[in-house]
Amino acid sequence: MSTKLHTKSYSNNDRLFFLLNPNEDIAENDPVRVVDAVVESLDLREFKKLYRERGRCPYHPKMMLKIILYAYMNNIYSCRKIERQVQRDIHYIWLAAQERPDFVTINRFRNRVKKEINNIFTQVVLLLAGRGFITLDVEYIDGTKIESKANKYTFVWRKTVEKNRAKLQEKIRILLQQIDEVIAQDKAAEAERVEFTTDTLNTFIGELKDALAAKPEPADKEQKKQHREKKKQLKELEKHRDKLNEYDSRLEQMGERNSMSKTDPDATFMRMKEDAMNNGQTKPGYNLQLSAENQFITDFALFPNPTDTLTLIPFFNSFLDRYGHLPSVAVADSGYGSEENYRFMDQAGMEAYVKYNRFHLEQRPRYKPNPFHHDNFHYNATEDYYVCPMGQHMTRIGTAHSKTASGYRSENARHRAQNCKGCPLRCMCYKAKGDRRTIEVNHRLNEYKRKARELLTSEEGLRHRGRRCIEPEAVFGQMKFNMAYRRFRHFGKDKITMDFAFFAIAFNIKKMCSKIAKQTKNGGNTPHFGLLMLISRILHLENRIFWKNPQKSVA
């Protein structure tokens, strides 16, 4: 005798109707509601120009933006995985209003808005500033290198290309001398003075083909042999032309860089912090510069420079273009401490809590300054001379100029001692040849360092130095380890910028949700979340005006 189980009835063959009730199935404080509220409050008028007036009505950009941002918040960056979540997860189903865009549609949307998404990031940052999460007055700046999607064996080095190009020029000259034609001899003579270009070789090859076609058909065996030899030389010359075009294209793609990747020409080979083999191997990547405040990403930019020195001024210009003003306080590590950067921040009226390269050594308890280093010599500003450790005056003899990679010119004052011959401290003072020591001093840079030292050692400077370690560094740690964003997934700087813009927006929204939850846990009021919910309810009906009605499609 069989017994019936005392359970609820179950049959997966019956027709089931799934009715989604957001008020019951999704918690009131779930981050998905914050995503919905934030996107509803954004101005997406720039998106309208991306859609045609006729044809099938597309998915609403707000819906697409919501599901992508929510996926990025949950460490999902693949379009196929986002498609799977839209079909299975209740949160994505609610955001998509039970629409089911496939992975191709999601990928096309990301590529379609790769220019406009940068403005969306700016709107989100301004929303955070308006709600009191950030001020946009104090910026903590740092950089990290992120590997490109390109293979690490696709490297192209500038020196190698230039060396091979010079060899190719010589091969072309030798080949032209071997061709028994008046045209070739004239071109070879001209090539002794100028370099060959692709255009000149194209013209030359055309003239040779015409001359070869104008000749009568070879009659005997010797003429046929000469004819085949000329065709072979012409074919070899065409190969040299194609190779020269390849070298010129590589140099044009590299610009001022020293390397590039074949599959991702915008990527530069640089040493990464994550060196598994510990051999200093270079990999294609980008230098990601980022500014943070209260652990929110306020600005970002990608650079091909392996070092951070030349990125600060372009990064500040990016901040100015984005928000219309520069921050009043800038905090950065010693990688940004150069005369050019200090001067820019000084002229912009910013308080520069930026370290220079020897600041850490000077702050050590057992630090003893080197008495033979010219920075520690006594300087008489009135009469413009230095005093060496032996008390000898080092008078001014001239000015040396140097130029950085960005074109900035700095001036170094040159001072020389009267006579160092026979000095008992000569062996410890300097190792250069000659009986008189010469030093070069950048007075302007020394003054900037003095101001930076005063700011960094002040009470406010100590606070900023402590905050710098937990602002951009915390963002990088959460980005690489908590959210698994360690490597770019696209080729080309424009697509990589688009992808990171999506990530930065999702990161800021996720951080806002975390702070709201922390306020709620500590028993404080949550005005930010309540205001976002109000915005969501007010603007929720505006989604369906243009995108659901075929007669009012967006232009």
C-alpha cells in the first residue's frame, strides 16, 4: 500500500504563469533599486541621435544601461553572461521589464554609446557631488598599469623597425643599381641624396612596367633569360615597397612611443606589477590614471606612458574639460613630482601635496644629509654663489637648458669652484676629472620642493598623506581583486575607454549602495536612498513615451 507524501503539489509539465511582484520579490534596500533610480535620473538626450526614426523600435537605452551596469556591479562583464542573467535572474528580469536582449544586442549597444557613456559617467559623479558623497575639491591621484587583451608576443619595437627600415633602404639602392635601365639608374642616383618613399617607388615601378611592356617579345634564349630576370627584379622591388609601407605604417602608429602591439596598436609594452616569472617581462598595456575622493572614482584617463610624470597635466586638463574647474587640492605620490607639474599646479592655484623623489628618504628618523651633495651646500642668494664643504666659493658661470619629453624647458644654474687641486676632501666630494668641480642647480625646482615639503609635513599634509594610501589604492584593490577587473577585454583605446567608463559608473553606484547600507546599519537616516527612490517613482513613466510607441520613435 503506497502512502502519499504530505507536500505541496508539484508538476513541471503544467502551464505556469510567472508573475513578478517587485514589492514582494525584491527587497526595498536592494542595490538593484539604486541602479534603477540612478539611471532614471540621468539625462539621455544624447542617446536619441544614435537611433533611427524608422524601422523596428529598439530596446530603450535606459533598460540596456540598467542591466549592463547591474551586471558590472556583480563582476559580470561578458555579454553572453549578461544575456543569461536577463533570462534567469529576477533582478535583471525586473530591470529589463521582461525584455530579453541577446548578447549581440548588448554588445552593439555598448559599442554604439562608446562616446556618450563618458558623459553618463560625468553625470553620475555630479549626482554624487550633489548628494554630498564627494566635493570635487580634493583629488587623490594615482596610476596603475593594466594589461591589454593583445598577446604578449605581438611586440613591435621602434629601434628594430628603424634599423630594418635603414637596411631596406640600402637593399633598394643595390637593387636599382642592378636593374639595367636608364630609369632605374637615374632613380638610384637620386636615392643617394634622399630616402625612398612608398609613393616614389610606386611611380618608379609603374615606369619600369611600361618600359618592360614596350619592348618587343624576346626571340632567342638569352633575351628570354634577361626578360625573366627583369620580371624577377621588378617583383622583388614590389616586395621591398610593401615592406617599406609596413615599416612606415608601424612608425606612424607608434607616434612618439617606443613600442606597440600588432593586434592592439594603441597598447604600449611596459612592465607590470603582476610579474609571475619575476623577470621583468614587458606586456602590452595601458597606464590607467585615476582620481578618487571618498573612494569614489571622480575621473580617469588612459595613457601610453609607462611612467606617471608626463600624465599629470593631461589628466588635470581632462578633469577641467569634464567638470569645468580644477580641484583646489591635489594629492599624489613621488612619481608626479617634477618641475613642470609643480609649476602647472602653482599657476592653477592648487595646493600641491605632491611628493618629490627624495621625500621618503628625508623623512626617515636616521636620515643624514650628504654634506657633499650640492643641495646641502650653503647658497648666498644675494651674490649668487655656493659654498663647498671646504669653504670655497663656487661662482656662477652660466646656465644650462634641458628639455623634457613633453617639450618643457628647464633652466639649471651652473656653478664652478675656484680650484679643487690638493683639497683633502677631493676624493669624497666628486669623482669627475678636472681640478674644479662644477654643479648644476635648478633653483625653481628647489623652491617648489621647499613649498611641497612644508605642505607635506604640516598637520593638513599628514592627514592627506594618510588618506592617499586609502583612496586610489583602495579603489585599485577593489577593482582588481574584489571585482576581478585585472585585464582589458577589448582592442583599441576607444573601446577600452568605453568599457572602463561602464565599470567606473558601476563601481561608483556599488560604492554608494555600500555607504547607504552602512548608514542604515549604524542607525543613521538615509536621505540619499530616499531621494533616489523618489526620483525613480517620479520619472518611471517617462521611459515608455518614445521607445514603445512606433509612431513616436526617437530620431
